[in-house]
Amino acid sequence: MKRGIPAALLLSAASLTSACSDTTSTAGAAGLSGTYDVVLSNQLVFVTSQDRDELRVLDLTRSPREYIPAPNPLEPLAIPVVARPDSLTRDVGYDAEGNDVSGPYIYARSSGGRSISVVAADRARLNEVTRLSTGQLITAFAAHAPVAEGAPSVLYYALQTRPEAAEALCGPFGGGVVMRQDLPAPDAFDAAALPAALPVFCLQPADTVLSMITLPARAGVTDSLVIAIRNVTGTSRLVRAVADGASVEVAYKRPRPAPYTVPTYTDLVDIPARLVTTHPAYGPTATRVAQGRYVYVVLDELTCVSADCEGVIALDNGPDPLVPSATPVLARDVTGAPMLTLKPSGGLPTGLTLRAGLEVREFLSDSIAYTSPIPLLGIVPSSNGQVTLFRADERRAFNLDRDPITGPLPATVTVELRDGSELIRPDQVRSIEVNQPGCPQRADVANADAFLCDGTLPSGTYRFVFQGILPGLVNLARDLNVEDPPFLVETSLVAARTVVPGDSLVLANNVGACEQTVKVLRLEDLGDGRTQLFPDLGDAATVSALETCATYPFFSVRAGPTVKPFVLYSGLETSDSYVQRLNVNEIYTVSSFLDYYYHADGFDLGLDPPKSPTTFVPAPLSLTLTAKFGGADRLGVGDRYVVTLLPRFRRFIFGVDTGSGSSLTNLGAYTLPGSVVATDVGGSSLAYIAYPSADGVLQVALEQISDNADNLQYLRAFQ
């Protein structure tokens, strides 16, 4: 199932990429110009060539794969359509088992246009059968294939203003209207005998339809539409309507998005959506999910007013497609909890497709590639150039960080005690507490007491350095000409703010460091941005260092053994990653506002009926790290605890390598993806993504693509 995005959004994003549209390709040259949408029908990918008022057709059954040639085989076939086409749709059909099948037509329109091209999708025809002139601005369309032998294809389109034909139903004033147009089969097509379009749904004043779909159509049953509507007042809503002219809306609702709360379905709000699609039947026979049960939408960022405004959600029509729920709400995911919004890693979604029965390559925790069949795969390109795959059958993100046999891995931590040379000490001890209060303890974590909830732990590495060198106070030069007092160093106030009495000065020359250290007695702010550090002349080691190493021109400052002896870093030991100094048993709070980004198996919040007691803890969750002991009797100078947080969660995201290597593969301009379709071609799972930035279509081999990487291989450009 394919749905694209408004061309206006793509045009806006394309203007930011500075990518040329005159790129060349050695794979299937068709002279595309203005590639804003793709649609799949009969194993043919129809592509807009907007600047030429044409469609081009990529034939997936040809080997090598290429655009269908024109009668002159030196040129690709061009199907003339409405001026500047940028939106496509097709007849959606289903067989007796609920599998997706193609209908006889595809349809083309343009933003701001008033006509629709009806194109025969059969590879023996591939021509514009007729051009429907509506007389009004068209904002969206959808269609379904004939529901029975001899039945028509049915096209629905939304008009911004009402034609005279709709005044009897909707009145002469007010908003636009959704119209129905029946179309006979291409073999029996007679434009002169085409029935008149009929109004089937009246819009409110100032409403605009952004996207719509037909729910699976059945013989003898009136069609149902799902319509995404935006109003000029800055609001949006998603409704289901029976296309019978009654104009009765069934509103889709979801719990009011609020951070750190578990949805209870008691406070429901309208859904701001700008793109909507549904799915064929999927799943094993015993648990098969009927086509059309779930409606997937891309949220409308322009009218959404919550913190949860970007990404994809699914709505549940109920298990019986013949008797859909009168109160559809946010779907529940495979755990039984209210579905989380599926957010792209960056940018805004620019397309969405759902396809059953495809396979993808997954590198799991053992780093071995597995090709896995996915009952229902979701694909979401984004304006940042990346593409996200998700488990639409589970209504949650992929988690690739799992064991191939036992399944998902729990979040965990690793702790290593290392010496100053980064060598692992043989006497590892349970020395760190990692705590999300209320979460269960993980018994299998070595060297740490860990209390964790899956799906909330952030990734990261923290280094607790015992008596570590303080950031910014490394190998500083000192003035050897100062005679009174006998030893004195100066440094900037900013760098010295972490120094406390009891810390040590480590003197050094070009050969190495002094064996004795100078204990800091006190600090004095000079008032000019500098700080003086005075030695403790009552300390024997200090006196020895002053005598032996008085001529050493460099110094560093090391944390002392008693007052805040741990120097904490987040990541590498650099000034930029320095966090703070800590005492033994002093708690460091990583975050106080953690929420769930993934529902792991066994998630038990928000279930219906509720589970008691629950294993997981309602958000917000806090995360603290605590070094449980220190001291010279257990730790040496420079020893450190290296704490690594392991969420064990890895989404399926990939991109296109548009760097220097892309010059060999013509991928340099493939920076802005748009609409997407996917299908099985001869046993291979392939996705086809329109790239307005490149005036091309990119073929992606889902069984070969590498996750969480920019890819050069297993991509093929058609331009």
C-alpha cells in the first residue's frame, strides 16, 4: 500500500538540498524531470515526470530491469497526462484471502489542478483512457478496484469548493465535497457514456482534505472512506465516513499526548493527520489480521499542538471488517499496551508504505545476517535522507539487538575496573550502582547492582576516574622565576574551579613526571581571571617534590584521595566530556525525565485489563550512577570504573552514501526521499523510492541493505 506526500512539502525540502536535477545514471535512463510520486500496479512502477507532463513506467519483470520503451525503442515510453503531475494513486483491490491485487487504473493529478488523468495500468495498454475535468481545485483522491465481475472501478476525489452538482446534498454555501466517479473497464470505456460524478461527503467550511483512502470494498456493502482533514483555523481531524451522502463522521481518536503518562483512553482528542494508508491481510492463517483493520497515519506537524507531533501511529477499526468499531482509537501494539508513536531518527516523514510478505536482512546480536520474513513491513522515508523500517504487524519499531534464538535481550550495563593504562584489573568487584528506582534488579550484571526497565535506558559510557587529572589542568606551564613563596603556580580561574585543597600538583619536564606530588594547601583568586595554588609545606612528600623537581616547568592537577576523588566523564576523558567531581557513594543523576521509547516484550503498563502488580514503572523515570567505594586501599591513582549502558535496542534505519564514493554510482543527488512502494520481484524484496532531489527512483534490495549505515551497495538508480 503506497501513499505519498504533498508535492509542496517536497518542493520546499528540495530547495534546501541544492541537488542538481540533471544527474545521469547508467541504470535505466528515462530522462525523468520532476519525480515527485510513484505508484505500483501490475509489477509496474509508474513515475511522475512533472516538467514534461508525462508518466514513465519502470517494468519490474524485465531483465535487466528498465523503463518500458516507446514504439521507438531508443526512447522510453511516455504517457501524456495532466499538466505537471505530482500525485498518483491506483485502484486498490484485494482477493478472497485479503491479499493486495492491482486494479485496471492508476490516476494522476497535480497540486492546484482541476483535472485527473485516468490511465490504463495493464501493460498491454498504458495510455490515458480519459481526463476528468472537475472544474474545482482537487486536493486528494483515492480509488478501489471492481468488487465483482462487471463492477466499475470507483474513484473518489476531494474538491476545495462545491460544484453545482453537490448543492442539492450539501447546500450552496460552506466547504468542499468528496465526489465519487464510477469508471467502467478499459475494454468497455466510453467517455461519452461516463456516468456523472456524485457527491458522497460534505466538508465543513474552510476544510481541506489532505489525504484519504478507501477501506477494503466489498460487493453489496457501501464504501467507507478514511479522510484526513485540515481546517484553516489550525486544527486537523481524521474521520471515517460511509460514502452514501449522509455525511456522518466517525472520528478517530487517540489519548491526549502527554509526556510521562500511560494512555488510559479516557481523555481522547482528534488526530491531526496529513497522510493515511491501510494494509492487506497479513499473518499466519490461524491469527490472520483482516485487511483494513488498522489505519496508519503520518501526523500533521503543522496543526499538532502536543509534544508528540512527528511520526506514524495506527488506529484500530476493530477485528471485524464488516462491522467496524463506532469508536476507533489508538491501536495497541503486540504487547497489549497503547502504541507508541513511531518517530523517524530525524527530519519529517515524506512517505509511507505497508507491504505484506517481504523479507529484510537483520544483523542480530551475534553479528550474523539473517533474512527474516516480515508479516507486514512499514517503510518511512524522511526529509533528513534516511529511511526507517518498522514492524507494522507488531505496531512497534524493529529491535535488531536481540538474540537469534532466545529473542529480545534485556537492557543491561557493563562495568570494568581498569588501571591508569586502561588495562583491566584482575580483581573485578561489584562497585557501581545503576538505578532506575522501582525497576527490577538484573541478576546477571557483573560488577554492578543494576535496577533497570527495558525501553528507557539511554546508551552511553561513563568513566569514574579515581584521583584523575582534572580537565583543562594538564601539562600547563609555570613561571620558574617566582621566588616568594618558594613554590607557586597560577592558572585561569575557570580551569581552577574544580580544584580543592588536598588535590595534588604533578610536576613534569620533557622526560617525564616527578615521582613525588605537591599537595595543594589553598587557592587564592587574584581577581584578574587567574588563581594561585599554594603548596602544603607541612606535607613531607610536598617538601621532597619541591627539592627534587623544583625546576620542572610543567604541571598538572590531580584530584586528591579524600575530597571528591572521582572525576566523572561522559564518553572519552576530555574537557568537553567532563561532567563533575564526585565523592564515594555520591549519587550522579544521568536523567530525571526518562520515558519509554520502545515497548519490550512483557511490557505491562496500560494493558486492558490492567495487570497488577506491574513489572515496569510509569514514567518519568530517573537514572542514577553511584561509585560505591574508593580509597587508596582498594584503588590506585588513575584507576577507573568504565560504566557502559546497553539499552539493547537498535532500530532499522538506513541511508544512501552520497559522499565521494557516490560519484561511481550516481547517488550524489539522492538526498531527499519522497514516496515509496515495495513488492516482491522474483523472490527478491525490493523497495522503490522517489527522489525529487535527483529526479530519479532508487531501488533498494531489502534483503541486502545494511542497517544503521549509509549504503552504496544494493542500491540501483533509475533516472
